[in-house]
Amino acid sequence: MTTPTTEIPAGYKADAKGRLVPENLIKPQERLEDQTVRKIIEHALELNAQIDRFLGHTFEDVATFMDILADQYDATKGGKKGNVTLTSFDGCLKVTVQVQDFLTFGPELQVAKELFDACISRWSVDANDNMKALVQHAFQVDKEGRINREALFGLRRLDINDDGWHRAVQALNDSIRVQGSKEYIRFYRRARPTDKWSAITIDLASATSPAPAAAEQAA
């Protein structure tokens, strides 16, 4: 449901509290500031919409290419999205698409912690202090209550031949929940194939197409 906007009479401007103020009573510098802000925001909204369209077209182009590639190998089109790198024939231009999953942990994580702790206790004689510290660090939370994912995943990579440890790792794996994902696209170029890549910076991650707001009101 949209909220109806009140039409502002000619010769007036609404202030931040919604009060109508005659333009001749507004200080010249405030009128100039208002005009400057509206001009900048108008251009920003145009650029924002342009970036939003560009982002959509770019993902479509990459998806079309991947579908054509799938056709050549009789693979399924539009399969699970993953990380993709496309490079120009001369090796000087590159486009990368990365998919980032947003993870949380379920109640199995507490079970995993108990199993890891049980392993450490059982190995109390042989377990070194580094192993104990590794497990303790993995389950510590920061000030916002967030768990160090990399430290947890580091436990999964340890090659320990112990049934209790394997059960702990399985509980850790079962605790992982994928709440969603987001695609990021990045662009790179270089003068020669032997040079380092230089990023072409475009802030696509925050590109949106907001609805017209008061900022679009004519000055």
C-alpha cells in the first residue's frame, strides 16, 4: 500500500519536519544546498539504475555462455551455480563470478563440541596443548556472538584417525545450514598476459533500483 504524498504549493518547500516554508524565507545558502543535493542525487539515481541494468545483463551473458558450453557437452543447462572465470583470447581481460553461501549452525554444533571435548579428555595424556587450544579457539564466539567459521572448518581438515573424532566432525558437518547465497561479479584487465591483474572497480554489490523519493522533487 502506497502512502499518498501531499502536493506542495508553488513558492513553498517542505522542511525536515514536514512544515511548509515560503521559499523567500529560506536562506540563500540553504536553497543552494538543497539544489546541489537534488542535482547530485538525480545523477546518482540514474547511475544506480544503469549499474543495476548492467549487472543484470552481465549475469545473463555469463549464464548464456555457460548454457552454450553445456550444449557442447550434452550437460544439463542451468545447473547449480558455482564460481566461474572467463578470460579473453589474448589473456588480458577477465571476468569472475563467485557464489558466496551464507552459513549458520544448527543444534548439532553443541553436540560436536561435546564430542570434540570428549576426545581431548580421552587423550588427556597424549593430547598436546596445541590441540586443546585449537579446539577451544574453534568454538569461541566474538562480541556479537558469532563463531569463527574458518577455525571450525580447520578442525574438519585435520587428519586424525579416531572414531570419536570422526563422529565429532560428522556432527559439525551436519550442523552447517546454508541460509542463502549471493553472486558477486568482478572485472580485471592487464596490458600484457605476463602482467598482474588490475581490478576494474564497480560497486555492483550495493546496486539497487530504489523507488522515487522526495529527493526527486523538483528544486
